[in-house]
Amino acid sequence: MTEETVYSDSLVKITGKSILFRRYGFFEGDRLVQFSEIEKIVVKKPSIWNGRLRFHGTGDFKTWFPKDFQRYKRDKIFFASLRHKWWRIGFTVENSATVLKIFQEKGLIVNKVDR
């Protein structure tokens, strides 16, 4: 049985149990992460220091960004720390308010958005 989609755009697909990052890998393969694997999600206002201009890949070997050529236009960047991993996933979505609400309802957000 397929899990019902809660939110979907060209960058992510969120169900009740997981998030699919589109164009995650080098060859644009997708990556599915279960919410049970996520320790926390931190939300930040985009800046040059936290990935606003990072279209794909990593700049610090700690944060991996799935491909998004429009990241510089987004109003929020989400950072998902995975349980028992030293690296994290930095990602953006097309409707950050909706996704922020979903993550808050799941208790994954650990901060208020930097203003």
C-alpha cells in the first residue's frame, strides 16, 4: 500500500512517514529518508554563509544539498540532521510555510526561523 502524499513539489515529496529528496545525488537520483531517521530539523533564513548560493552538492563536507537552481530565491533553508550520522541534508521547498507546519506537527523543528 502506498503512503498518502502530504506535500509535493519539484524538490521534495512528503508523506506521513518519509521525505523524498528529488535530484539528490550526483546523477540526479532521488533519496528517500524516513522521518524516524531524522533527529531534528533546523530552519534558517538563507544567507551566503548557509547555502543560499549552493545549487547542488556540498561546500563544507558536512551538509549535502539536493539540486535546486532556484535556492537563492527561497525564503527558508531546512537542515535535517540524521540520527547516528555526522552529516546533514540542507534543502529547500517551493512552499516553505506549508512544509514548516508539517515538520512542526511532527515535532522535528528545534528552532524558530532566524529573522
